[in-house]
Amino acid sequence: MRLSHRGRTSEAFHAMTLIVKADELEAAGHDVVRLSIEEPDFGASPVVHAAMCDVWSAVRWDMPLP
């Protein structure tokens, strides 16, 4: 498989850089708490969920997006 020019020359996704650094620290014996990568495995709190529902219900679906 051959990567495109863009694939060979683009910067790494910054989250991947953090993952690599965390892996290195763990391999060196450090405890690492990963709070910034991946999706949470829990839903929004009831207060946040209610606020999201209020905003969502106020959207005018018949209006075009800007």
C-alpha cells in the first residue's frame, strides 16, 4: 500500500501524539490517567440533558441553515 502525498506530508493528529506520550510514560512505570481521549462511556447528567432538549426543541427546522 502506498500513501498519498497528503498522507505522507500532513501533521499527525494531536490526540495521537498524546496517546503515544501516555503509552511511553506507562511503559516507563508511571501511572497515567487518561481523561482527554475517546468518548465517555456515560451519558450527560440530567441537568445537561434537559438543557440540550430545551435548545433542540427551540430549533426552527423549517429555516435553512446559514
